[in-house]
Amino acid sequence: MRVEVDGAPVEVPEGATLLEAVRAAGARVPTLCFDERLAPFGACRVCLVGVEGQDKPVASCTTPCRDGMRIDTRDPAARRVAGAVVELVLSELPEPPAAHTELAAVARELGVGELRWTGRVHEKRHDMRHPYLALQNELCISCGRCVRICDEVQGAFALTATGRGFEANIAAGIDAGFRDSTCVSCGACADTCPTDAITELSLLALAGTTTEEAQA
Amino acid sequence: MSRNLTALVARHSSLGEPTAVELLAQAVRERGAVVADDVRDVAARTGLPEATVHGIATFYDDLREPRGALDVRVCTGTACFAATGGRHVAELSDGLGLALGERSEDGSVSLGETVCLGFCHCSPAVRVGDVVDAGPQAVARVLSREPRQAAEPQAQSLLAEPVLTRAGDWSGLRRVLAELTPDQLVEEVAQAGVLGRGGAAFPAAVKWRLTRQAPAAERFVVCNGDEGDAGSYIDKQLMEHSPELLLEGMALAAYAIGARHGVVLVRSEYPRSRPALEEAAERARERGLLGPDALGDGIPFDVIVVDGAGSYVVGEETALLACLQGLRGVVSSRPPYPAQSGVRGLPTLVHNVETLCNIPFIAARGAQAYRELSPGATPGSKLVCFNERFARPGVFEIPFGTSVRELCEDVAGGLRDGARLKAVQIGGPLGGILPASLLDTPFDLEPLAAVGCMVGHGSLVGFDEETGMRDLARHLLGFGAQESCGKCFPCRVGLTRAHEMVQGDAAVDRARLEELLEALELGSLCAHGGGMPAPIRSLIAHFPDELGLA
Amino acid sequence: MSTERFDSTITTTCGYCGVGCRLDAHAVAGRIASISPALDGPANRGHACVKGRFAHQFSRSRERLTAPLVREGGSFRIATWEEALDRVASGLRRIRDEHGPDAIAGLASSRATNEDCWVMQRLMRAAIGTNNIDNCSRVCHSPTSYALRRSFGMSGATGSFDDIDAAGAAIIIGANPTQAHPVVGARIKQAALRGLRLVTIDPRRIELADHAVVHLSARAGTNAAVMLGLAHVVARDGLLDRDFMDARTEGWDRVEELLEAYEPSEVERITGVPAGDLELAAHVYGEASTASIFWGLGVTEHRYGSEVVQLLANLALMTGNVGRPGSALLPLRGQNNVQGSSDIGALPDTYSGYRAVGDEATARAFEERWGVPLSREKGMTIPQMFDAAIAGDLRAMFIMGEDVAQTDPDSAHVARAMESLELLVCQDIFENETTRFADVILPASAFLEKEGTFINAERRIQHVQPAISPPGGARTDFDIITTLSRMLGHEMGLDTPADAMADIAALTPEFAGVTFERLGRRGLQWPVSPDGVDSPILFEHEFALPGGRGHFAALPYKPSNEEPDEELPLILVTGRRLEHYNAGTMTRRTRNLDLMPTDWLEIHPDDAAAAGIADGELVEVRSRVGRIEIEARLTERIEPGHVFTAFHFPEIRTNLLVGAEMDINTSCPQYKVVAVAVSPLGRPVAAAAPAVLAEA
């Protein structure tokens, strides 16, 4: 199939998504819930693009290409909404994400500055009992990557999404932490997390937060 | 929806066994709450991982809050809001000495909210156990521990010959089995131009063709009985008063697409729907209309009923499919469409109750007769329902194209006690709000869309002059935020932020609100986040001052 | 993972099991800060396990050897490299001069790189003049190597891990991939969730059994009967691929005759596997359009281990399930370089590419390139070395990266052998059970500290690169051995591991096209032709045997001679657990110890009840050769009549129990069938040793 990305033609295989076409064309759209190891999820809506002939932007990660499609990564409405979504996500965290995180990088890329909407934030809640994995619930943005990688790659099913709406978050096992779950300590969740809601304890130390502080 | 979890469900339990959601609800009924041992037990019984079951238990209203021996659920739907402005909630809370979501220390009483009980014709409604009391004295009766079951409205048809407000007689199925091939039935439905009645108005025949064509050994017909739209009690009416009609519609759909199993997901807020359906199914089985030879010799079809557990978004078809497999009722992006991959990953036709109830008429009388029901408008007829503010609230079958004024003033008799209609919200919480000045708009898809409204589920919730529009915005956005499934970011955070913006009396920055509504509208994954801006935009357009915009 | 936080990030290959995960090692201030899986790793595809990802702190453990140690009286003292190497070189020279080169033996390591192993075998062959070189694949997959060469003509997996995704059905026998090969275990589990029809065969109900169509709990030691039973049903029920058999195999007649005896009911009698389950399993495998077989040490570490591998090959040949995508035979290799250490010829009987040391043309080619005369005599295998040491025929051993005193069977016998040596040189990263007997201990490098290549279980040669430097005065193995060779008068002329690979490529047809540059990020699967084209699937058109035909092996089931009896009524099976790795030298020096602080004995509740053992109780396990004490835990996931434990903890010394029984063809020890008695000790389990990390 042949599609156009920002005016440039690109060949994509049958079944390719718009995001794959965008990347094949060397263009860029930011993503937050996407991980190439996982089935597309379509939750973050940061990868929105414009498609000629469609009145609304579409999520590029979950939309399949059709032959002749013309994709616009710079569609103003799509970029506006993506920026607004990242602002919203930043507004739910009690503190800005660490500079090295994917979320911080996407915020930089979209030029997100002051937040237009603020309000309640997630409550601080930590589990640091695992020798390698740190869980910081307040940093969770419910992208589902940890839950999905534990399901779709490791198959340990140790993690779950919890709650719904603004309270949506994640838990290991029956909310008992990694140690008391079916976790096999593969670390895939920490690897994919875009915010350090799950990260390596040793990297927290590297970021300046000592384990003791984190545990306190 | 996780493909692996779906595979585990399919591997470990056969259709008709209780789902994880139902087992957890059972635990709540028996012990008042889900504890870790229940999670382990349900995991062991369903083959689902423990963490997954924990996630399910934290998703649904029915599973999240502790229940007392006496469990009081107060309806906070839009009709009840229109009736009292929310006073009934405060009265119950004060009377019981419990906040919403609380259980008394001794475990004897609990109070929670529920949206909505489908007694919008006599709001406010309160549920105690399986008794739903409703009306101005309901709160007092509940507080004195003497609730009594409220009366159900009688549906009426404005049509010469009712299509939907009738008991099913299975004549459509009989004729089809004798005269039509499955393909011919699909064509008949296509000719009839049936549009989905759940809100999206998607052509039914397109779904039928896709499902029929999807290669698979097995296919399913799923009936969406999760009529969560506050103010609507149409599907409730159909499930409880015309269950045979629904079953016949499902059997016809099954015949057309080649399904052997039908599943109805019934919301738990309607305690009488499941028994009504199951009794009707049993009667049909006795007559051989369901069962091993339902669709011809050796061609079986049967229907099972699965309970929901309190979640508005489960009315969305992918979330519905997740719920009826016992999983978290979270929306999935499409593709894959249910027609390709639904129940157990197999092709599945999903329709709401009313849509399926249209099919028997077409089967018995043909497409042409169906199209003639609403000349010059959307084919078929429509059920609408009115809230308690109207003089003659109830469910009515109407032709499409009737003006909203006729509906409100002639059919429903205008507001009771001579009150003036300030505005009417049509089609549920995602529907736009029509100010009194636009009542001449015809009740049909396109004319309503042109004024920022929709047919939706067909409910008309009228507000009188007592209703403050800022309060209404707060009510709607509060509902929206609470019911967000939490998957897509705009809806998950945005609805909470929008709700926060209309809290208190401070001026609302109009530009910021509209920017937020745009993000919700264009960014959301499903119609929940995408639809919540519609009524708010109506309020911005028609009641900017009351909203406190600056 | 974003890398901006780190000083450096290097992509290398995991040094734990044989899956060969590609890892990004991130370093800060000369230490590993974190390891994350490389997204483009062909075997791991962006995934890793608790070992590869987290168990790296051992690299900076305070217990690392950072200076050479030489024995002085009853203890060790620190020495300079010059002194230590002098002592080694002069000792070896003296023994060679006095007792001949065959009085010296070397052990390469399946954990070391190909280049390390290459210079080690060259040291023994060219500098010393003996073929007494072996490596620890002897004690794990040597039966696989032997059998695959007999059946197909090459010693390696016939396909790739990607065949997991293309297979319609698979048999997993004698392996517990989700514990021992976690990343492949996860891939198999995902495939099973997607519809791969699995048959699992093991005396333990392994995790993957929960995802299988059928699990066969065969009594330990009866694998051959199970395979013959499966073959019987496949043949009886018309599931043979006659076209394939006619065109590409030979020897079927004798097998067909043999199979008659293995009716399912008879196999049930031998193995305990219900006949119906056996028939179902045969149909799952035989009816699939593509079917693969995965096996581990539960197949090989038996008296007839190599024969069972040949029976696995029979089944594949009967159904045409070899040489096609989705139809692979894939041995799950225990260590990172089990495949490579043998491929490059760290074996007493073969040069690289499994060419016999007695083969004149091969020997000449090596002599010509290396410029020294080479022995045509087979050297000693590891067990033979121990016997020879005790007999006084072997006087010096140079052991690189192995702890034979802990991991080899009959630990008491091994200790006697070590004590008997005049000169024992250990080259390692930690002191261990074996170094206690050493005369010189040379501090070497871990996989994170050196360059080279590993070959994973799918024959994939992958680049290993240093992420950090060796600690203190430790040196790379490559450096130590090439220096020693020089001191012994054989200048190898190899300055870097890349030079060693050039040496290998020049002398080994299967490696002809291999260079570090060509390996790139995804590696190459041997054989690699001179132009660099590799081979994900072997035997697509013909087998590597004379005539190009695969060989059926007519091998009957023979009972193990380690049958349980009244005195020793249970069978001990040993294996690996997720959190730890082999002797535990690495993982016990990481916080993995916190996840699993000690080992335990798995016992079925029925057997526990019969012996009066309660869950969590301390028990004695007694075999014909030894006894240990260990905590018992009751589980229904093991067949009655069996007990299981791992061998990661030196304080438990599981291998004291394992006798001298070994595979009849390859001397691979029979770790998997040991008759034991288990009895309660009536003493409480001592509190687990505190999980203290000795980090520098």
C-alpha cells in the first residue's frame, strides 16, 4: 500500500498502522502509551494525526492505513489536542516528572509550558519492598504499559489496572506489592514505564532520591 | 481487551458459567465486600490471574463499596436531579447518618449512589435490596424502613399498530424460517434501513454482513441491555414487558449471521430485567423456540443472561464485551471490531435491546412495511420516555420526525403543575440540551444534530425553571468524571478537570473550558469523553450567564 | 530506556543462560547502573529476566578477585601477575617435561567467550601438546551434541527461537523454560496463549503444563519409553510423513519393528503416563502441520540421555518436522556459551566444527596455521580427568571459570581429585569450592568486562562487549591465556578477541564468514558461508550425513540402574530456579538472594505423609553416595515418588548426592535420577543466612 505522510509518499505493508507509516516516512508523532513490544492500545491520544477526508483527528497507533491515505502529522487540531492531553496528564502528578522520563521528553517535544487546568493530584503511595522494583502510584498515568507488558510479553499477569476514571491506577497482585504477587521480577514494567511510577530502586538512587527517602 | 485474558476466560469457563464479575458480586451479596480471599477464590474458579480479578473488583460500582445488611442505593441520575436538584441525596445521607459510599460501623446499613434505576417517571428513586421505591415520599419511606416497590409505567404507542410496545409472538421467526435464507434476511434488514438505537445510529445490516462474513466456527449475538443513559428506561421497559420480542429479535439475528449462542448483558440497576428475560427464555424453550432446534432441525440457538455490576461505560460495545466475559469494563480501540473479534475472540454481533426488538416486525411484515412507519424520516419507530417533571411521564412509541414540542406538550402533556419547561436533555447524559426556544425541532437524527443534540437512547429529561444550569453542568460533569472508564487520557483527566472548573460559584474561563471540551471531543477514545462536551456546549450556547462564563 | 542518565551504554549479550538475550548495559562511574533489554535482540525481542536484567551487582562485589593469589603453606597470599604467571608457567613446564603433556589438562568454560575457549584449547593443544581439554557442556548437553550429530550430522538446534511462533504444536520435555530459560519460557507461554498446542513431559508439573493440551508426568528415567510410545502411536495412527521419510531418511525399518512393543498400555506400565494421555500427545504432535521439540537437561543428564535425544530426532524424522519454519528441534542450553565452547573445539576428541582430533587433514591444517605439531590422541573427558588425578596420571589442571567441586557429581570424589593434583590453577572471578584446592588463583573478568562472542541455543553467534573494566588488578581471560602461552613458548599472535575469531574462521568451515563487524547487533547463525550468509534453519534440503539422509536410531527403552528400592524409595531430580544460576557464584552476590535466600526440597504430600514430614520441616536426604540437610516443602506439582531441589547453594551441596552414573556415550553425569531416602530431622530449619550484599 502507498500512503502519504506530510506530503511524502511511503510504501507500507498491508495491515500497517498510521503510526508505522509515519515512522517509515521518517516523520514523528509523540506517543505515551505505545511500546513496540505491545499491541497498540490507543489510550494516550498523544499520537493523534489528521487524515484527509476525516473530520476528526485519529489515533495513529490504532488506525490501519488504507491505500492512498494522506496523513498529516502537523494537523493543527491534532497537535492542539495532543498538547492539551499532555498538559492534563502532567496536571494529575503531584510533582513534575523526572527529566529523563518519556513523559518529560514528550512534554518538551510538544512545548508544554504552564498548565491550563489544574486540580486534584494523585496521592503519594509507595511500595519499596522489592529488591529491584520501586512502585510509586502517584506517578502513574494509567498508560497500561506495565500491565500489558506483564501480560503480553512476560505472561506473569502480576499487574492490573485498578479503579476507574481519575482514580485509575495500577496494583501488583491483590494490591499487595510485587513481592506478594506472581511477579517474576523480569523488570519489563520498569523498562516500559514512561514516568518512573515503576522504576528500578537503584535508578531512584541515581536520580538523587535515596532508597531510604523513598521508603520513608 | 487483553487477548490473553480473553483466551484464559475461554479456556477455563464455558458459556453460562458465572463470570468473575458475577462471582465477585455474589461475594458482596454474601459478605458485604470483596476481600482478598474472595479475589483468590474467584481467580481459582475462573482461571484469571489474581491481580486481574483484583482489578475487576476495583472497577465496578457494585464491587467497590462495602454493603450493609440494609443496603440503600440512591439514584443520582439526571431525572432524579431534575426532580429534586439533589436534595433527596442529602436527605437520605442525613437521615442515615452516612456519607455516600459509607457503611455504618456495625455493618447494618450502607448508603451508596447509583445511576440510574430507570424509575425516571416518578423520581426520586431509592433502591433497598431489590426493592425500588420512587416518588416524593420515597426517601421518607426508606428512612422509616418501609420502602415499597414503585409502580411501572405502561408503554403506549402512537402508531396505528405497535411495533415495539407489544409482546413478541414469534411470528417473524416462523415466517423467516419458512421463507427466507439467512442472506435474504440480512438483505431484508438492509432494505428496512434499521439503524442502531443505542445512540450511534449505525446501520444494522452492515454489522450483520461483517459478522456473517467473518470466518469462524462460532459466532455470537450479544444484546446490550446496559441502558446506562440516565433518564432512559426504554430498554428496561422492553426487557421486562416484551422479553419475547427481544428473544425473537436475537433468534432472527442469530439465524442471519449463523450464531448459536445469544448473550444478554443486563445492568444490575434493573433487578427485574433478568428474571423477566429468563422466564421468557424458559417459556420459549418449552415451546422449542429456543434450544436445540430453534432455528430449524438441528440448528440450535439459546440465550443466556449475564449481569453487569455498575458502570456506565459498559454500555459501549467493546466495554460491554469485556464485562460480559467478566473483565474490567474498559473500552478497546477498534479495529478489531466486535464483528471480527468479540466474545472469546469470535465474531460477535452487538445490538442494543431496542434495535433487536425492531427485527421481528421486519421479519413478519417486510422491509417496506417497516419503512412506512415513519414516512420521510428515519425508518421504523422509536421509543421515547419522559421524566417525572412531565404531566404524563412514561414510555411512548412514536414515528420519527415528530417535533420535540409535540412530544413534550401533546404526548407528555407539558410539565406538571403548570411549570414552565426551561430545557430538555435528549438521549441521555451525552445528549445536547435543547432550550425551550428550539422545541419545534423535529425529533430525528439530522434535525437534532443540527442543533447540537441527538436522538441517543430516546429519553427526554425536562428541566423546569427551578433547575440552575451551573448545577446541571456540575451534575453532568460529575457523572461524566465518575463514570470515565479511565482508559483514554482526555476523558480520564479531562472530565475531572472540567468538573472542577464548574465547582463553586467562581467565574469559568470560557476559552479554557472550550479548549478542554475540544480535547475531550476530538481526543477521547469513545463516545463517553467524546460526548460529554455536547450538553456543556448546549449550556454555553444557550445559558452562558447561568453557567458563569467569563 | 532513555540513556541520558548514564555515562555510557553498550549493547552486549547476556552471560547467564543459553537464550542469548541482547542487553543494553548502562554504566555510571565505572559501575553498571542498570541493564535493559535491547529491543532488537533476536532471541529476546526487548525482554529479559531477573538474572539478565538485575543480577549484575556481582561484578563489583567486594569478594571479586582483584589480584593473583598464590598458595603459601596452608593459605594464599597476594602476588604480582609476574610471580603468579611464572609459577604457573614453570609448574606446567616442569610437569610436561617430567610426565609428558598428557599429565596436564585444561578446562575451558561454557560461560567464557568463544575466543577465551579458543585460546584455552590452543594453549592445551599447541603450547602444552595435549588434547586434555574439556568444558562443562560435558555435564549438560554433550548427549545432545552426540545425538544430533548421529541423527542429522550437526550439533546444534535445527531451527531458531522464532520457530516458536511458527509452530502449531510443540513438545517440551525435561525442561522448565519459565524458570531456567525465562525469556524463551515467556515466548512459549505467549505462543500457547495464542493457540500453540503444547505437550509437556516432566516428573514435575512445570508452569507451562498449565498451558498445555496435555502434560505427561513420566517417572524420571523413563523418557525413552515415552518417546517410543509417542512414536508407536504416530506410526499406528497413520501420522507418518511417508514422503519425507522416503526421500530424506534411512533406518526406519528397524525402528518400525522396535516400536511394536511400545503399545500405550505397556508404556503406561513403564512410565506411569496414562495411555490416553500418551495417545493424545502423539496426536497433538503428529497432526500439527508444523511441530517443534524443545528439551533440556531432564533429557540429557541420564544414563541413556544421548539415546533419548536420538529418539526425539526419530519422532521429527517420522513426521517430517525438521528443516522447516515452525518445525525445529531446539535444545535449551543451560549456559550462555554451551553451544560455542563445544563448537570451537574445547573438547578432548574434536577440533572446532566437531572434527576428530585423529583426522589427519584437520590436524595438519591446524599444525600448519599454528606452526606446532599436534597430538592425534583423544584427550580425557572431565570425569576421566578426575579419575586420572586420583590415580596419579594427571598432575596439573588449569581450570578456567568453573567450580567443579560444587557443580560436578559426587563432590567428595572431585575434592579427592583436586587434592591429588600437584598443580591446580584456577582462573575465576571469585574464590569458590574449587579454588580452595588451588596453588595459583588468577583473577579474571566477568562477561560485562570483556569482548568476544557467545553462541546461543539457536546457534547464533553474538557479540559481547565490555561495559565496564575488570576490577582492580583483574585481567581478561584472553589476556591471561595468551600471555601464558607466550611464556610457555607458543606465541599465538592474537592481540585481540577479533584476531581469535579470525583464527577460528580460518580453521573452521562453519565459521568461515564470521567477523565481529558482520555480527552486528543481531549476530549470525552458523554455518556462516564465506560471504557472510547465515543459516537460521538447518537441513532444509539434506542432512549433514553421508548421502544427505537423516538416521533413524533403533534404540529400545532400558531402565536406569538407579532404581528406587525399599531403602531409597524416592527419586531425586535436580534443576534450576528462576532467581539463581548454577553454582550461584554470581546470583548469590546480588539481591536475587533477597528474592530467594535459600533452597528447599519439593516433595509430594503423599510421600511426605509416608515419611512423617511436615511442610517447612528440616529433612535429611540420603543417597548411595552422600547426605544433605534441607528444608522440605510440600507441593502437588511433583509426581509422587520424586523429590526436587536445585543446586545453587554451596551450603546445601546437593551434588554430594549424585553418584558416578553417566550417559553411556558421552560421560554426562546422571544428575536427574538419584535414588534417595528422605527423613525428618526433628530440628528446626536454621534461619536463612542474612542476605548481605558484599558490594564494593
